[in-house]
Amino acid sequence: MKKIIVWLMMVLLFLPSISTAQVARPGSPKQFSVELVEEENPYFVLRWKDEDATLSLSNSESYNNDLYVQVNFYIRNEDSVVMREMNFKYGDLVREQDGSTRIDLDLLRLGIIEEPVNPMFSSYNFRVRIGLAQRDILGSYTLFGSYSPPVSSGKIYPYNYASPWALPELDKAHEYDLIPESISNNMRDVITREEFAQVMVAYYESKTGEAIDPSGHHFADTDSQEVLKAAALGIIKGYEDGTYRPENPITRQDIAVVIGRTLQKVDPSLSLAYSPIAIKNGISAYAYDSVMFLVHHGVLKGDENNSLNPLDHTTREQAVLLTTRAYEHFQ
């Protein structure tokens, strides 16, 4: 009993340092820009403005040596993709007269690419975030601020930050106008309820050639015309408090429900009815027919363990791929 009390006292002694570490979170880079300097060996200059939270950490003797910048690279040349991250000590970076922070990146010298930068044939995409390395009784970890919005240079592709395995189907999705501009800058982000509504409105309009009138529909927390179009079409619903909660991630089973409703709007004769099986894979009752219908038709697939993970969230590229498969399967 005494040992337990002593252990608890030691934990309490360490709690102030833990809570301090939790408060000391870096800010997010602002006004992020990328410049290509075209010399004999071209290189990129990344610039941004730091928030006060980051500047405060950099001026603190307790934190300045543990502060760093993480640069995320996404480089695409047709079907060839390079995705990397590199860390740079914050204190070693250049501070310009206007207060901007700067990194010069020679991708060839850093070993990120094997041939000199060629903006005619390749797309170079960058984003940065600030990290603070921390240590406590539980071990080592990093507190990150949010990423800057991604910035591109070079060849323009219709979407960026996509996984290499997804490119063939995403190219088809682009042909079908199923990738809204609002999600095209980073296809590996988790898709939200609003974003998936946009995808399915694009699906319906592409399939039918009909414009949707959003008038007469309202949510307390969004004026998005695409969300209101989806509501007018009857493929999405809000909550009892009148909200839609557009920024919330959407689950895989709810994606299936929205796809199912859209399929029936395009083809009213289509039936989603599916006889229940003994193992329901954790699927909610309201979503069961839609999920199993899409599984039966090869649109929705399980993971390596054959699990459908109905309550999991999904990325933009995965959601668009599901939509593309439905687009091609149901004519």
C-alpha cells in the first residue's frame, strides 16, 4: 500500500510538467508561399509567417532547441509519385527582414529527386508545420501545429497529394467530374460530411445532366449550396437540432447510405433491399441494406481482414474511388 501511495505522489509531482508540455503547442504557418529559383541547378524557396505561439517557443530557453519545421513533399510526374517528410531545426532557419521564415530546398542535393527540377513535366507540392519535441515520464512525443495549406509549383494536375495506388481511378473520377475543387488540393485528408455531399451532387448532375435547385432548404450551421442541393435531392439529412455539422468526418456506412440514396434518385426502379446475414460486421441497422448492396456489387470492399469497418472515417481519395466504382457499375 505504501508503495502505491509513493508512486501516486511521484506521478502528481510530474503532472505540472506534463500539463505545461500540453499548453506549449506551436502555431500554424501563415501566408505560406513557394518560389522556384531557376539557376543551373533549380531550387525552391519556402516562406511563411509564424504565429505568436511559435515565436514565443523559439524565444524560450526551455523550448527553442526542441522546435523544428517539418516539410512535407509530394512530387508527381505522370504515374510516378514521391512522398517524403524532412525535419529542419527551427533555430537554423533564415529570418527575413519582413519577419518571414525561409527554407531553401535543393531537392536534388537532399536526395528527394534523382534528376534536376523540371517544372514542365513534374508537379512539386509542399506544406509545412511546426513541431515541438517533448519528453515526460511516459516517453518522447511531438506536439504539432496544423499544416499550412499545400502550395504547388510546376505542372498542374487536377488533384494533388493522392496515393500512387489511387491515381488510375482518380483520373477516371476527374473525367466524370467527381472531384470538386474544394477537395482536390489534398486527396489524402479525411473527407467531411460537406465534402462528400459535394461529391454526390457532382455524381447526380454528371449522370443526369440536371441542375438541382437548393431553394427551400436550410441548415442552422451551413449555407453551402452543394449541401443544400444534396438536401433538396433527398440524399442527406441533418440532425434533430437543425444542424448538418458539415465539418464532421463521415463514416463509411454513411457514405454507403448516401451513395445508395443517390443511385435510387438516378434510377428509381433500383432496390437496395438485402436479406440480413448472421454476421453484420458492426453495421448499424439503418445502413445495413446500403452497405451490403454495395458490397454485393463490388463497390465497397473490406480490408485485409475482410472487415468493412463501417464506423471508420475515410480519406477523400477513398470516398471518391467508391463513388467512381458506383458511377461505372450502375449505368
